[in-house]
Amino acid sequence: MEALVVRRLGDPTLAPGSEASPFAEISRDYPVPELSSPTAVRVRVAATSLNFATFLQVQGKYQERPPLPFVPGSDYAGVVDAVGPGVRRFRSGDRVCSFTGLGSFAEFIVAEEKELFLVPEGCDLIAAGALPVAFGTSHVALVHRAQLKAGQLQISLSATHQSILRPSAGVEVGQPNIGSLHALNLGEADAPNQASVATRTRSMAATASVWAASVEAGPLVLLVLGAAGGVGVSAVQIGKVCGAVVIAVARGPEKLQYLQSIGADHVIDSSKDNIIESAKFFLKARGLKGVDVLYDPVGGKLTQDSLKLLKWGAHILVIGFASGDVPIIRANVALVKAHLAFAALRDRKAVGKVMIVMDASVKSRL
């Protein structure tokens, strides 16, 4: 079978087979993988993604360094070629997708039955091959770590020094107008202390400040850096499905136009715009106070600047460091503003996922 084999670590942009290239010359002599267990499935790969992790892996800069030689590649989609005797969910001819640590840059790959997902009707294999890593990463980060949910509203409490008060009975937090506020009501069990409490309350009102709370409800704000890359595009789309206001940062007008077409509420060109000023202008125009979730696959100065936009209690989702610069997040920022969450190519013109199509007959709507 055909396979792209890394024979040495090096620059993955060099043509396979050249003297300096990390890749051996592509041949059809690489052995077809055998079924490794009764529940193993062999898939003929139709399309596989080129991910930033693969780019780093070929250079030897990824956190996991497989022994040489190896076949790189992570998420893929294809058609079931053979199944083990214990396989129950799939049969030859089924369309599937999955992800792996290594091996998808080849004509065939073997996976366990439990690792495969059936590709639904209406979804082509090229689109399915772009799904597992990018959308899986963003779904875990946004839905599981940042807890974004469809229809979610941000409830914030602001205080003024007027009175220690509570909402009236029966008033639900989150209503646009919570109605009048009444002094703290005590139950029957507290009756013996009501006189002293009343005395203390009058004294406080006369000599010091007391509190009032107002409730504001609004959508969560998601800021996506590197929004035109694979994980960035998926983050924008998942953010919109969850009802967030999405600010997308990318480089160049074509990428910004695409991000607007998939639902981004505000786009910023990081190659020429002042990110802080642009984002603040948009937030002020929409009556929003700051960013609730920062989705960051970039790192570097872009991260440092974006921290200035965070609200108190914001989530910082550390996805990766495509800039090559691991940012230093000052402890006082994390203390005052943020919850940190970690998820585990050079400048390019492509928007979204770069796909390697193994079968010329496979068509896509992408």
C-alpha cells in the first residue's frame, strides 16, 4: 500500500524523497496492516487531516516522540475494508471516521471497533475526516471545561452601598426587572432575635452603607484566537450553537469574510487591527462588559493582549501555541480574573482544515 513514512526528523515542508526531507520517497511497498485483535477493523482511508500536532511531530517538537520510522497522521475517514470475528457494529463497506496517534497518512489503517464512529448519511468522507480532532478538541474545551450550553445566560451581580437587601418572595433571579427589594426576612425560628436584628439594621442604615443587588442577564462572550484554523473554525461554530456572542481573530480579509459567513458576531484582523480597541468598541456597542471565555490555540503576544479583555471569573482555554511562543500568564491575572483550563504550520492561506484526500473519486461539498 502507499504510505508517507517519516525516516528522520526534519522540515515537513520539504518534498518527500529529497536528501534533506524527513520523508522517505512514497512507494506502494509499505505492508498493509493486519487485524490485530478479534475486535479490530481495517479501514481504507479516504481522507485524513493535516494537523498542527503532526507538523510538530515530524520535526520532533511534539510532546510525544514516536520511534523512527513512523507513519504520521491523526484523524481520518474511510470505508471499512475488513473486520475481526468479534466485531458487531460494523461490516465491510460501512463509512467510518476516527482519530489515532499515528498512522493515518496511509492507504489503510487498523483501529479497534470502539474507536470508530459511523459517518451519517449526508456527510461526505472529507468533511468527516476533518471532524474528530478539531471539533473534539473544541467540544471538550467549550462544553465540558467552560460549560457553555445552548441558551445559557451570564448572571452578574453588581452592588451599591445602600442597604442589605434581598429580592421579594417569589421573584425569580434572571427576570429583566426583579421588582422591589425588601429587608432580610426572618423565619419563625428566628423570632426571638428579630428585635435585636432590627436594631442592628437601623444602626447600620444610620451610620454605614448597606447593600443592594441588581441582576443583569446577557449572553456569554467567547473570544477565539486563530479563528481561521481547524480548531478555531470549530470553536466559532460550537460557540454559536451554544448561544455565545463570538469575537473571532484571524489574519486577512478572506479569512474574516469566511468567519462572518459561519456566524462570528465580530471579526478582527490581527495583522492590522488593534485587537483590544476593536473588541472593546464592539463590546461597548453591544452593551457587554467583557470576555467570558478565551479560546487560545495561538499563544504569544496575542494571548497577553487578550487577557486585558477578560471579565472576572473568565475561563482561559489553553489549546496550543501555534505562534511558537508559550505565553506567561501572570498569577495576579489568574487570581483576579480567570479560571485556567488546559486541553491537550506555519503561516498559511488556507482557512479551516487542510485535508489529504487518498481517493480521487471521493467528492466533498467543502
